[in-house]
Amino acid sequence: MSKDLITGNLENRIYTIRGQKVMLDSDLAELYQIETKTLKRSVKRNIDRFPADFMFELTKEEAENSRCQNGTLKTRQGYNIKYLPYAFTEQGLAMLSGILNSPVAIKVNIEIMRAFVRMRAIAAIHGEFSVRLAELEKTVKTQGGSIDFILDLIDRELKKKRIGFKPK
């Protein structure tokens, strides 16, 4: 599996379940190029490495919801959920790298860790932007809400952030 194929799909395979960013066992098995039951068997053999904050089993309702969100829900006979999926947090994914030692698993885990770092960086930028936008809204409301005032504030903020050569 090529690095581009792995990294192109990772952010789409990270879900928020129970307020945590997680990856599901079936997605991981596909990335690691193993069967889901093989992944689950390895985890069960090493269950002491996976406390509740590293991995948890989805409820039937959560599993159905995740299938609907992914667009993979199939209603024909034989497509019901027999085994509830495991959801792995970032720490659980790091622990997986200790029990799955194939070259593919090592490469995939490195890319997964990088994807989680990228997502944290995006969330931090988004959080900072939201705070600054709220401050701007408060300032605009106290100044009468003029569009010229808003543009002036934005211009002042942009001038504060300039780095390097500044033409006169």
C-alpha cells in the first residue's frame, strides 16, 4: 500500500465517538492489510495492554450509527453486525504498534500518528480563530456594527502579523 493511499484516507477514518478521536478495527485491519478477526485476536491475546481509555467496544447503537455515517450500511441478509467493533484511541493505536510487527503495520502506524498530530494542529488553529472571531464580534457590537470598522480592524490585525520585508 502506497504512502499516498494511506495518508489520503486517514483523516476520513478518524471518528469522534464518546467525545474521543478514534479509529475502528475494520478500518485499521484494512490499512494493515489483515483481516479484522486477526486484528481482534491479537488484541484479545494482549488485552492487558488496552485499558478503557486506549480501546473500547462500541455499543450496537454506536456501531449502527457509524455504519450509517460511513455509507457502508447494507441491509441484505448476512450484513448485520455479528461482532461489535473496537474503537482505538490514539494511545491504543500506539499500543497496537507493539503487537503488530509487520512492515506494513509499522508504516501505517507512523502515518496514523502523523494524522492525529495534523488533526490536533487544525483543532488548535480553529480554536484560536473562534476565540478571535468572538472578540471581533464583541468589539463590532460596541462600536455600532459598521462594515468600515470591521474592515479597519481586519487591516490592523493583518499589519500586526507581517513578518520580513515591509514595503513603505
